[in-house]
Amino acid sequence: MTEAISNKGNNGNSWIQNNFLKKPYRVHVLLFVFYIVYGFVWAGPSEIFEGMRIILTSSNILVTDYIYIAGLGATFVNVGIMGLIAVFVLSAARHRVFGLDMGVLGLVTGFAFFGKNPLNMLPILLGAWLFSRFAKRPFEENLVPALLGNALAPAVSQLAHVDMLPTELGIALGAVVGIFIGFTISPLAAWFKRSHDGLNLYNVGFTAGIFAIGLMALYSNLGIEFEPRAYWSYGNNTALIIFLMVTSVYFAAIGIFVNIGKKVTLKELLLVQTEDFDYYKWYGEKIYIAMGILGVASVAFMLVMQAEFTGLAVGAILSIIGFGAFGKSLLHAIPIVVGTILADIANYYSFGTEVNENGNMVAILFSTCLTPISKVYGWKWGIIAGFLHLSLATNIGIFHGGMNLYNNGLAGGFVAMLLLPVMRAFEERKKRRKEEKLAK
């Protein structure tokens, strides 16, 4: 199935297309400015200022929904500011644009709904810059892992809230911990990626989770304990659905506009068959349309499930949209989601947990980090991966004490690591049987 977008009237738009819309960071800047403006639609300056103060001084341990503690307006402003900081750093480092960069921007802004803010972001970036100087490598090589490494942002914030430490000392120690995280996250992420062969798109979340488990053990040994949190927002579906739909339609509209006169196939929009996971490299601005479709599909899924649009759910959908340029495609995501829903239903019959319970819905959305399993090994393995993912994601947080925001990245890493040797064994067996048939 192929659709040709009309070429009429395109000449007058060529400058916009070539000098603005084909510059991904510029495209994202407009969106992030909208987020800030949208925040002022829902709250006045004084309320936003107070909300930002709360966000910046929070411990940020999972689960800390910023909408719950600071309100809609301040949360949207924090999301926009975090996106602009990420774009500024990427641009200043002259980072070459890849599909993963769009995924990173989706994660940075998504998790700015819960856990990430400018104060706990900067020490980790500083640590990555110091590592670049130490390793004598360009900063741009370590920048993406550093931005993703903000999964451990609560480890920077939390020490200021420990009763046994003076606040000033806790802040200083938190900054030191953040610098150390940034210094080590890049080489650690490269090492841990080998364990799952890239089948978990949130590899840094897996790395950060292992790091957080070790850090939690260290803190426990020193008598530093963190109280679990469960701050979920409610009653904001209208504002958040509008936010997500504007984001999705924005990307889709840009993709259509830039590709006026070009053929856009259904395979490009839904299946995305490429040799690797960098869809932006293969399809360019066409991928914006696929990103928009993923956003609309995610919103529709939440509505069908009659689920609450919490800050965490919105953050998960933003990450899905972003990774639509790197590894996530609608058809390959479906088997993963089916598997998580089956596990969700099993929980309902075993423990009476509501199918659309907040934590389960967030895990279902984030389970799409395992989409490469469906792409590489087929839909049956995708269902199995999804089933295992929800089971792990809803139980593994206790080991890192909420210090790893990418809890689903950790769960996804373990699922991929456990399934990889089994899937390879089945593939090798299939290959041998095929060779034996040909030999006959």
C-alpha cells in the first residue's frame, strides 16, 4: 500500500522544509516552548514558581508524580525546560543527529513528569564531561549515555532528605554521587549492552538499575534508608490527553509536510523494516509520521483500557513517541503489549489487582522497550517477553529502592538477557533443520 502526498504548492515551502523542519533539534525546540506555554494555561506565575520549587527540592524517588506534588502548570514548565536543556547540550556538543537522539529527548521530557529536573540532571552531565576529558574522547560520544543516565537522578536528590545527614552535606554528597554516575555510565552501558545484544532499547535503564541496586546496598549498609513513595496524580485526563494529542499530531503534521511529493508506504509507517533500529537514518523525516501514529495509538490504548492518565503514563507515552525513531514500531510493539496484558489478566485472577491499575498500565506502556525481540525473533517470542516483563517490572523496584527511574529498562534488560540464549538456541535448531532438508 503506497500513498503519494501531493506536490502542489511545494516550491514556496522549500526554505521552511530544508532550513527548519529538516533540523530535528529545531523541530523539538518549538514543541518544548509549547510545553512551557501550555503550563501557563493551567496555572499562574506564582503557582508555577512554587511548584518548580517543590519539584527542585523533592527527593524524586519512584513514584513521585510531579503533577501530584506540584500541579499541572509547574510540571509542564519543568518538562519544557528539561527538553530545552537537552537540546542545548546536544547542539552545543555538535552531536550528529541519530534516531536515538529523538528517543533520548522523549525520555528526558517524559521523565520530567516524575523524577527529572534541572538540578539533579546537571551533576550527571558534568560527570560525563569529566569522563570525556579523562578518556580524551569528544564529549558528544558520552552525551547520549549521560542524558539517559539521568535515570539515576533520584540518587542525586535523595541524600538531601536523609535525616542522619545535614541538608547541606546531603546536597554536596548527592552532587558527588551524580558526578560519579555521569563519569561511569558510558563505559558501563557499553558493557551491559552485550548481555542482551541490544534487544532492550532502554539499555541505560538496565545499566542504571544494576548501578542503583549496588548503591542501595551500600546505603543500607551505612544505615541510610529510604521510605517508599506512591504519589500518583488523578483527575487530569483532559489536560494530559490534549498535551499528548498535540505532540502526536505535531510530529505527524511535520512528517507529512516535509514529505510533500514523496511516497510514504504503510510498511514505513507501521512495520519499519530496516537493517538496524535507527529508523531516522533509513527514512529521514518520514519517521515523524510513524512517531505521531505511535502517540495516537498509545492514547487510544489508554482510553480503551479506561486507565488514568497519570504523569508516569504520559511520560511513558512520550518515550514511545521518541523511540518511534529508534526501534519502536507499531506492529512489532503489539505482541509485547499482548504479552503484558495477559500477565496483567493473570494478576487479576491471582491477586484481584485491577487490570488498568496505574503501575500495571505504566509497565505495559514501557514494555515496548522490548519491541526488538518481536522484530528479530518473531511475534511469539514478543508475547513471551511481554508476559515476563510485566511480572518483573512490578516486583523489581524494591531492589533499587526507587533510585532508578527506568525501572522498566531494568526489567526489560533482565527479560532480554534471560530469553536471548533460549531464542538463539531455537533459531540455531531451526537453521539446522532447514539445512538438513536442503541436504536431502
